[in-house]
Amino acid sequence: MNRFQITTQPIIVEDIVKKVEKREAGAITTFIGTVREWTAGRRTVRLEYEAYEPMAVQMLSQIGAEISAKWEGAEAAITHRVGVLDIGEAAVVIAVSSPHRKAAYEANEYAIERIKQIVPIWKKEIWEDGEEWIGDQLETTAYPNGKPDLEKGDSHD
Amino acid sequence: MIKVLLFAGLAEQAKTSVIELDEKQAAISKIKTLLKEQYDLHAIDNAMIAVNEAYVKENITLSTGDTIAFIPPVSGG
């Protein structure tokens, strides 16, 4: 069972949750990132995701390892979808189990923030009136330090 | 031969996601210069670089069989 995956198929949330179920867990949190129709008054028709798959899986696994190191007993499973997605579909599902709920909530939020920093996945917005690769635009500053913050997981805050 | 992988906007601009460079050895700086000259890919300066699927920060030299990937700012989630 691989807890960190890239898939072209619709994600079944229950499958991801099952990967982190265990008798020591007192909580499981799930996050579902979905395709939003309206962004700042502009209408999205659909999204297209692309991944550098072998590296993306490695980076998702690294995030899982960071979580287990930062929150004792916490375990994560993450699946990110690629290809063309319609409005409302799940692009990413994150499940985190832990002995207590606070860690499960915190670690889950940490996972999505880290995905946006280090995992080589790109989103193309297809608008009613055009299309663009997000993250490749001048108005974004995805790498404020000129590189993804690979070492952030080592610091404890 | 050194394999170059491009993604997202970079692949679109180059009109290909894989470029094979007929070089036995080449430093990253040389590869970047080639891509700028031949494909007008100036945006590679904003990309992170991975060699054989691991991020690198230094200007290392690649050899035949190596794969270099230019990773534009990511936008997963």
C-alpha cells in the first residue's frame, strides 16, 4: 500500500482515510482540495494538473516523514490527481491520523502548505476567456528565496 | 546524451517536454545557455533544477545518461 500517490483517476476519499487508520489513532483529519469555479470574479471552466511524477511522489513521501518527525504518532497519506479536472472535483486528498486531534489538524494543514512549496505539480487554469499556468506568472512569488524551502521540515516551530 | 525535462509553461514555450542534448558532458550553466539560445527559454532562470530526480543548487557538471529537470514555481494543491 503506497501512502503517497499521483493518480489520473478520481480520488476516493475513503481509500485515503483507510491508509492511516490504526488502533493507536484517536483522530483522523481529512483535507480535500477541490476545483473552485470563481476566483476574484473570474470564472474557471476546468483545471489541468501536470506532475513530474517520480519526484512528486518522493516529495509527498518527504512531507509524510516530516509530519511523523514533528508530531509523535502522526501518520499521513496524500494522493494528488493530475490531468483534466472539472469544477468541484478533488485535486488532492490528505488524511492524517494521530493519537490526539490537535496534532491531526495541525499536521494536515502543514501538509497542504508544504505541497504548495516543494512538490513538482503545476496547475493550468482554463478560464472562460483564456488559459494560464499558475505559478509561472509574474504576479506570483512562489519561490521568494529563489528556491523551494526544502529544509523547513527540519525546524520546529 | 543528456536528457532535459521541461514542465508546464516551459514545455509549452519550447513546444516540447523532452530535449536530448548531444553532449557527453555539460555544466548546468552551459545547458541553461543552450536552452536560452535555441528555445528562447529565459524563464528557466526562475526554475528550480533537479538532476536525476533530486534538487540541486550548485552548478554541477552532467554526463551522458543524466537527466536534468527544470521545475517552474509549483502550484499543486
